Amino acid sequence: MHTIRLKINDKVYDKILWLLSKFSKHEVEIINEDAEFFENQKYLEKELGDIISGNAQFIEMDEAEQRLENLIKQHENRI
């Protein structure tokens, strides 16, 4: 799969979105580059940098499962 980034004139923006909407989500996915997108991108770039530089901290699978189980127990009554 490929990703492209386009700068589209306002005059044709709706037409392009209409055309792209004709494809299934498996064929074309529209990724909105909003503030949340850029925050996530910045966070992930930092995390990757920590991994590459050897500064990342990892945990064992058992500990990750226990943390997840505790988190679920904390929030299971919210729904």
C-alpha cells in the first residue's frame, strides 16, 4: 500500500473527496491531518527515536498483561 499527500485547491476539493469516496475503505483510506494527527505523529517519532537510541524501557509480556487487566478492572464499570 502507498500513501500520498496532496494539496488540493478549494474549487475541486469536494470533487476529489467524492471520487475517493467511491472506493472501499480497503482500497482508499482518507487520513485527516488534523492537530491530533500531528500530535500522534510527533509522539510516535519520539518513541521511535528512544527505541533507536537505546533509551526506551520495555516490559515483559506478563507485566503488560497484568497492567492491562488492572486498567480494565478500573474502568469496567464506566460503560
